[in-house]
Amino acid sequence: MRSIDHARESAAAVRLMGFDVDGVLTDGSLYFTPNGDEIKVFSSLDGHGLKMLQQAGIEVVIISGRSSRALELRAANLGIAELHMGVEDKRGCLDGILARRGLPRSAAGYMGDDVVDLPILRACGFSATPADGHAFVREHVGFVTSQPGGRGAVRETCDFLLAAQGRLDVMLQRYLD
């Protein structure tokens, strides 16, 4: 893991932030009904952090190796248009998104929790993992949250990004005015 100062520098340059789902936006548990429908549990705290990123002009994208109707509904609820599910090559997917926007990798961030996320995490300017992300991943990212996946880790990352860009205090102040 790099220094927190390096993580702040990298976070200050982020214009597009990507997130994995299972273990990041959720606690990683997989629930199935007897009919085979998948149920996911999302944190409203994390959801508000994603909305704050969008309000600050940081584009939010979701790149997940799995597909689910629950995720489609959650992304739509949050106004996230760039939803990529069933992706095997997450780094390639991100490169395509960046190319369409004319952004360098240094302007991108990604939050993942398992070793399959390392190629995309290492390609981005800013990388993060939840406190309960795989130990090997925690060694190779710029920012490790104090909160676990699905329980505030995404919000902590969003707040970190906004603070690094000097926007968090202004965004929070409006709730006090």
C-alpha cells in the first residue's frame, strides 16, 4: 500500500470513479430465493456518497463480474448510467470508457475487494478497497477504508475523494445551512 499522501494526490485527480459490487457495494453475501432470483443488500449511506460524487461532477461507473436485476434497479435508482455487468476484463472495460471520454487512466479510480480486481485497480490513478477486502488486495491499493464492504466503505471512499478535491466541506455545509 502506498502512503496516504499519495492516495490524496491521486484522489484529487479523479474525474471518473468505478466500483465493483459484491464485497464493495454489498457485503459480498449472495442470497438466492427458491425461484433462483438473486437478492442484494445495499447501504443507503453508500448510495448518498455516490450521489455526492455525481453532484461534484465525478462520474460514477459500476463494473461488475456478475449480473443481477437488483443491481440494475439500484444503479437506475442512483442515476448511474454506466453499468457494466458480467464483465470478465474489467480493465479493458474501463479503458473503453476512458477512451470514449478522452480521459487518461490517471483521472480514473476504482474500488474492488478481491484479487480478480487487481488488474483494474493497478491501472487506475486512484485505487481503494474495503477494510475486509482480500489481504493481498489491501497491500496493493492506495486507500483502505476502515469500514467493510456494503457497510459504509463506499461512503468513506467517496468522502475521501471529495475531501482530496476540496469539496467535501462545502457539500456537507449545505446540510447545516
